[in-house]
Amino acid sequence: MKRAYNFNAGPAALPEWVLQEAKEHWLNFNDTGMSLMELSHRSKDYEAVHNEAKELLTSLLSIPDNYDILFLQGGASLQFTMVPMNLLPKNKTAYYALTGVWSEKAIKEAAKLGNTVISVSSKENNYTYIPNPEQIELPKDAAYLHITSNNTIYGTQWSNYPTNLSVPLIADMSSDILSTPIDVSQFGIIYAGAQKNLGPSGVTVVIIRKDLIKEDNTLPTMLSYHTHAKNNSLFNTPPTLGIYLLSLVLKWVKQQGGIEGIANINKEKAQQLYNVMDQSNGFYRGHAEEKSRSKMNVTFTLPSEKLTKAFLQEAKEVGFVGLNGHRSVGGCRASIYNAVPLEHVVELAKFMKDFQNNHL
Ligand SMILES: *Cc1c(COP(=O)(O)O)cnc(C)c1O
């Protein structure tokens, strides 16, 4: 069997090693005579997996001691609600950087719960760039600043984050967590749905500074960070299979030389595609401004709607999966998350060059 050239935006490619490893233990995990999915979430065997996932994430991201890791459900989308529910008191205002559809959705949820202000925005330019973090100013009544570190749909990514903030920085890192080194201590909360860079859908990772976890009995129990932190994310049944696969993905990242190793490959992968675009004399036009380009989602269009269609059709015929742009922007998008092998990106770069030569 040949693995597909999978450029899906999410759920997305998983490392082949992870799938093989899971397959090997599918029917009989740890000599229990059961699959992992059949184990009690209170069993020693499962708890070891759960805690190993936390330990691996802690070591890969050098997460400081004053942070907790939570494994939740409801996707990144539920974090759009949980963040303001837990962190936005009535007398304060939440500030949001508006850099794409996911930040729009995050603000919309927060606005249902309290005061929100758009701090900086690239909406007027169809989200082609990331605002300068130096421009961000927060008044005294700010509760937090929320950013979307990588804009999956538009293909833009923050290359440096706002610093010296007086309030916690909250980042939706769903589409670039673990792709490049970060300094976790710059953030109050980092959250990510797993299905792009961390594993299958169904588990959401939340890395939260402990002083932001407050007991508040007025909150619904399941929507309080305190509930999950206090119970090691075992208050109720966690998505055990997803957490197991996450632990395998983290092992795989470690095998690749950790985040530094992964980041080098990611740089090379992105370079492959951006080079083709930059050397195409405008045949491939990037959606993102050069300095805001994402290393995870490469977005582009061709000179005409007709050529864009032909490109997507031919690409599909020769086996490239998932290259259609998001329905809100159109065009093409190659999502090249951690698990997409360099060789697949090299093949795509070659295809792009050939397509251009054949259609000049
Ligand atoms: C995919 C994505 C989401 C949505 O995640 P769900 O897990 O489907 O809720 C949110 N934010 C970003 C940046 C994403 O890429």
C-alpha cells in the first residue's frame, strides 16, 4: 500500500509510525488482553498513558512547573467559550487580535459573555497579514489578550508574539502547536484541537498557568478549568484513544529530534513551496504577505479561476489530497503540518513546477 500525499487542513496526516505502533497494540494493549479503548480510564495501564502524554509534552515544550496540562473535549471551539467564562470578569474587557475566521469565532463567543474589544485587525485586507505586535496596547481594564498563532484558512502565522503585556496572553495554537520552539512562559493559556499537529480529533490540549485556574462554583462544572486541573483531566471519562494516539505522536516528535528537529524539517518543507511560488513570475500568487507567511498552511491562487480549477483537478488525478482552499477564500491550500513528510512536499513542488511549464 502507498500512503496518500495528504495535504488536508484538519483532520490531517498522522505519522505512519504512529499508525503502525497503534496497530501493533490494537487488540492487546500491554498484555491486558484488551485494546486500549476497552480499559477503564481509572486503570493503571491507562493512567500510565495519560501521564506519559503529559510528561512528553512537558519535556518537548519545556513547560515550566507553574503550568498545568489539561486534556479536554469540545475542540478548540469550546475553548472560545471556556477562556472568557473562566478569565473574563464583568468589570473587565477581553482584547482580541482579529487575524482570521478562527479569531472572529473566538471573539463572537467571548462577546456573549462579557466586554470585548478588537485590539488589532487585518480584516480590512482580507487577512493577508499579521499585525505588528508592537502596536498592541492594552488599557488597565484588560483581562487578557487573545491571538490565533497560525491562521489555518489564510495561511498567515505570527513570527513573534506580543511581549511585556500586563495581562495574560492566550493563544489558539490549533494549527501550529509543536511546529516550532516557543517560550511557554510568555503565555497564560495555549490551547489546541489535536487534529492538525497533535493527533486525531476528539482531544483538546490546554496548557494553562496555574494562577489562572480559579475555583468558581457559579460556572458549570464541566466548563471550569479548576474541575479538570484538580482531577488530572479525569473528572469524567477522557477521550482515552485520542490521548493514547497523542502520546504516540509526542514520542514520534521526540524521535525526530524534538521540536528543533521538527522545526528544521518544517522550514525546509515551507521553503520548497514558497520557492516555487516566488520563482513562478506571478503564476502562483500567495494569499499571505511575505513576512506573515505560515509554515503550516501555504495558500495561493493561479492567474485565473479556470487555471486554479485545472490545477486542483490535475493534482487530484495524480494523487494529491486536500489542496482545495477553504470555502471562504477559495484558491489552493497545502497544509504541511508536522506529520506531512518532506518527500511528499518535494513531490508537490515538482508537480507545481511541471503544471506551470505545461500551462504557459
Ligand atoms: C481547526 C481550528 C479550530 C477549530 O478546531 P475544532 O477542534 O474543530 O473546534 C480553531 N482554531 C484554529 C486556529 C484552527 O485551525
